[in-house]
Amino acid sequence: MTNDTAVFDALRLDPNSGLAEWAGRLGTRDAIRRDGLEIDAASLSFCPHEWIDPAGYVDLQLVRQFPRMLAV
């Protein structure tokens, strides 16, 4: 497997503070935008395309199982 897919942290705005906070997901640009979330451009990472689920997000269990396969 190669780290061939760019993924980013998905951010959402906290309604109380108005500050961006991590939404608990890593995903492709398209998935994050589609779901109305913000992209944290500074969080660019790469992972194998096999780790991307049909919704466009990274399977975090695979990241936990193989942490060195995520390239920052």
C-alpha cells in the first residue's frame, strides 16, 4: 500500500464560541466540503486509498492499527 490519498482534519464551528474545533474525522476535500465542514489546510496528511470509506473519510480504526501508514 502506498500513501497516495491526501486527507485533512475536518473542523466544525462551535456555536457558542464561534471557534473551529476538530470534528473527529479525517477525510478528503470533497467529503469535508460536501458535509458542510471546514478543512484544516495545515493538517494535510496522506494515507492509502484503501483506508477511505465510501463517504470519503478515513477509517480511524485502521489508523490506530497501523499508525505508521499515515504520512504527515
